[in-house]
Amino acid sequence: MDIEKILRSVVAVRASIPENAFTANTLGTRREGSGVVIRENGLVLTIGYLITEADEVWLTRHDGSVVPAHPMAYDQESGFGLVQALAPLELPALEIGDSDKTTLGEPVVFADGEGEYVRGNIVAKQEFAGYWEYLLDEAIFIAPAHPSWGGAALIDAEAKLIGVGSLRLQMSKGGEIADINMVVPINLVKPILDDLLHQGQYNRQPRPWLGAFSAESNGEVVVMSVTENGPAAKAGLKSGDVISEIRDGEVDGLADFYRKIWDSGAPGTEIPMRVLRDGREAWLRVKSADRNDFLRKPQLQ
């Protein structure tokens, strides 16, 4: 594997977000990470939270050259984002691999846009439920962790792109705790790429969204906070509430909670849920929404 050649295809991504943007308070107005060139015309794949609601994006090559870019799309379900360079990037595109064929223990390289990389291995491939109403049926986890993971490129032994970095987490094994990275598998972008390029979003019915940040504790779903003026807040859901039932079905963990919400119908559907608050049970009815209605939209070029 020619590491230096691979690193040329990974760029630094810097985004500016308006202070009045919906995600400004949670994700910040200045975001930095990485992205990987996937087409010779300067199309860059990154992790979506870096460019969500961005009005300005800059890409930096390893030689220090800065190129302006346009945020084309961000897909809430997969977590991917697309950026198009607005001037010649003059960098090779990294070949896209097959994340479904990856195996536990497989050696990988995890590279960021600053030219730093980590040689590691795939330590897990499993379901991942994020607190922000996000779920992957099978995410890729690698170790050791890269300190600059957001949008970094996960490369297999054939020098192909198999995923994009999303999070840094901790894993406990044998009584020891190790830092790991969660990576979004590249195969999730393949069926949606054309729609993202030409429409700015994937052509599917959006999922109902509550605006609740939740965590799983001993199998229970506990609300950590709610988005101001979001559906959950308007319905009276509060921090500390334990969500035990959706409609007539008991909630079995965070992933099951999300799937029950998403199976409830289109955004705008009223979703009854049973909550435990201060030792008492109560039923709330949350009128779900489309998360994208709250976000500034990328403008197609």
C-alpha cells in the first residue's frame, strides 16, 4: 500500500455555520475535520455533521493550498455529507471499496486531512444507536483510535475506501478500556449518491423526528435533553424521563425505541408514549416532525 499516494486524496475540511442555524448551539459555528476525494472533479465525501447548515466550506490540501467548496448535501440517515470543490483540487480520487466484505481483525489505515494516519484493525461490526436519533444496522469499529476522526478515511489493504470516521468511543474488554473509532460503512452511500448529487437529498420518505437526545441505561431509554421548540419539548417530554412504551409496545433499548418511532408513519404522525417521571407513569402524545424542516438547506449548484 502506497500511504503517501492515499494521503493525497484526503483533505482537511473547515466549515462556517451561521449563528442562527438550528445546529449552531449543539455542533458549533466553526467545524473542522476531514474528507476524501471520491471523484476527479473534486467531489469530496465527509461526515455530515461537519457541513450541516454550512454557508462556507474550505478544503485544504497537504501542501497547504486552500480551495473554496460548496456543501452539496448531508444525509441524516446514513450520516454522510458531500462537498464539491469550487476550484481545481487536482487530487486523485480514492477508489471506493466494499465495506460488506470487511472482516473482524482485518488490518486498516485510518487517515485524516492533516496527513496523520493510524494503522489498526477492525475490532467490531455491529449495530450502533446514537443519542441524536441515529441508528446504523452495522457500523465498523476500529482500534487504536485516531485523535482526529471526523470525516477521516478508512482504507483497506487494497487501498480502497471502506468508510468515513464519525465518532470516538470507548470499548471495555477483559476489564480494560480502550479508545476506538466508529466508522460509517461506505456501502451506505452507494445507493443514495446519485440522488444526493442531483437533488441534494435521497428520494425517500423522511423519518419522523422527535427532537430528543436519549441514552440507554440497563436496557432503559432515558431522555437526556430535548431540542428547544422541537416536537418532544412541545409535548412536555423532559430530561430524566424514562420512555417505556410506544403505542402498545414496550421499548427494549435505544435501537428498538428508534425503530418503533420510525415505524409509526410519516413525519407529522402523533406518537403516544408512556414515560416514567419521578416514580409516576404518564402518557404523552408527541406530534413528530421532519428534522430537515428545521435545517438550512444546501443550495444545488
